[in-house]
Amino acid sequence: MSTIRNDEVKAANDNTFDRDFSRWAGHEHGLDGLRGIAALSVVIWHFINFFLDTRFPEFAWCDHLFSVLERTPLAAIWGGPQAVMLFFVLSGYALFRMMDSLKELYLAYYIRRFFRLWVPYFFSVLVGFLFIFLFGNEKSNSFNPFYNLLLGYTITARDLLDHAIMITNFSTWKINALVWSLVHEMRLSLVFPAVYLAIRRWGSAVVLLMGICVAFYAIYYIHPKFFAIDHTSIRQSMIFQLNFVVGASIALHVRRIKEVYCRIPALIRKILALAAIILYSNPFPENGKPGILLASGWFVVMAVSSKSTIRFFEYSIVQFLGKISYSLYLFHLIIFLACIKASRGFLTPFQSMVVAVPLVLIISTLVNRYLELPANALGKRISRLIFSKRTTEQESSAGSQG
């Protein structure tokens, strides 16, 4: 009888755990779609950048065309730097909902973040290192300055160790340049429980003000030269924490935000959406971060509140991009570089990039299916064990007191 009872308790705990997680992970397809569109914009950004400022005369028209288009709202389509800021807002929203579901199970939270972030991240590092070993990483006169910036480095054991640790101040240009944002994502994920508790205790307004002060101090009082590498410095993490706080604040008030949004007249909502797109498409992202942050926050609001926006994000192709968004982000640039270097001599640069695009989608899909999802499932199983053990201990304690 005791064995049957334990099995029943375990099953009930598992169901509770799955139900709690489904609250924040399963029903807001608008956010999945928004994440997919943001990842696609990063891919487009790096695709376009290969043909800008090159020594190929046949691509001179690209410079003229995009010098005009980058100052229009159309620039949001290839807003790679802006998409990173949007990712951080989305992370703040999702992590707040996760913390709500986990009921102070901080160890379970950290386990899930490790399997969600680090496992696919470090696999991309290993793949990037393999591509460099196979195809080399020498600079080329054919490449523009942007792509040459990613080439020509000597990789040491210390570089691999820094990538494995993930949260130190190191150069990500050497293997997979894109993982710089994951350094900040992991650091801020580690401290996010403190942000969550502060918002629950003091409210979002107080924590937002604190976040603004921290970001202001980092921008104006900490010089980038204090750090060997600025793009993975603590200074940058201090700036990006505000994105997490904005996302968490939206998650805290999401029900009220939906109610207010539905009362806004349709014309005003369209004007606000256009204003957000204009702010988001700033041609100088480094100088326009406050506007991009506001726009990113509004996009998240639309993704959870606007019926027409949610319907668009629920299209199967958009949901597919959202599903593979993490792998798409991690792998597209190293695949672009590998294809260009591997096909040199028998394909033109444009042909190489055209071949690379379907490869990016195929490899991202495979990595998502055979690495991301299993890693997430493993993290979930381990978290479930912790959840079940804690619930059983609480029940035993309550029974002994009774």
C-alpha cells in the first residue's frame, strides 16, 4: 500500500510540476512568434552585411540601396543589434513567469537555465571550432571589414576554457561571434532571482528606477577601457539588466496591460505600433538604446495583447521560426562563414550565401530536435525530481506535525 501511495504522490507532483510550467511556457504563442521574427532579422542582418562595403563591384548597388533604406522603418526587417535587446526583454518576461511557477525552487531554476542556455551554446562553440579546423579562418581581401573582423585569430586552450565558463570577460569573435549576447544572458539569468524577489517585494516601479540608475551609472561612469573586452564586460551586463527588468515588469502586470490595451482605440494602437517600429529601426542602435528598449517592450505588449498580432505570430512558418530561434541564432553566422570558405574557387560569394541559407535552416532544425529539446527535457526531469522531493518532504513534515 505504501508503494502505491508513493507512486500516486509522485504522479500528482509530476502533474503539478508540468501544469505549473505550462502556465508560462505553453500558451503565449505570440511571444514564440516574436522571438522567431527577431531571430530571422539577425540572420538577414548578417546576410546583408556580407554584401556591404565589399571589393566586389557587382555589389556596389547594395551600399547605395541600404544607405537609404536603413533610415526608414523597413530597417526593422534586418535589425540585428536591435533584436538582441528584444531577446533580453523577452527573457525577462519568460524568467519572471518561470519564477512564479517554480515557487522559490531556485536550484530547479538554475538547472533549467543551464540546460536551456549552456548546452546548445557550447555545442555551437565546438562546431565553430571544428569549422575553423576544417576550413581555416584566415582573412581575405574578398571579405568586407565586418566579416574580416571575425577572422584571423589564433585559438588557444584558454579561449576554449573561457567559452566553457561562459560568464568571464573574453573575446567571442574568435569562434562564434554571436555568443557575446549569451554571456550577458547567462550572467543576468544567474542574478534574476534577486530581481524577481525585489519586484515582488517593492514593486516594478521601484525596481525599474533602480535598473535605470544602474544602467545610467554603467554608461556614464564606467569607462569601456576598464575591461579587456567591452562587448562581454560587466559594464554591458549592467546596461542590459534594464531590458530584463522591463520584461519582468510587463509579466507582473500582464493581465492589467491586456485590459488597458483592449480599451485603446484602434487608430491609437496603430499609431503606437508605427512609433515603436520607427524607434526600433534606429540606424544608430548604440545611440538609440532607450528608444529601442521602449519599442521592444511595446512589441512584447502587442504579442500578448493584440489579437491581430497574435494571429500573425500563430502562422505555422512563424511558429516554426520561433521553435528553432535559439539554434537559428547560434548557428547561422558560423555556417555562413564555413560555406563561403569551403566553396571558395568554385562558387561566387553570392552563390555561397544562397547555398548557406537552406543549410542554416536544416542544421538549426536538427540541432533543435536532437539537442535543444532533449537538453530541455533533461533539465525538466531533474527539476521535477527536486520539485517532487521537496513536495514529499513538506507533506511528511505536515503529517508529522499533525
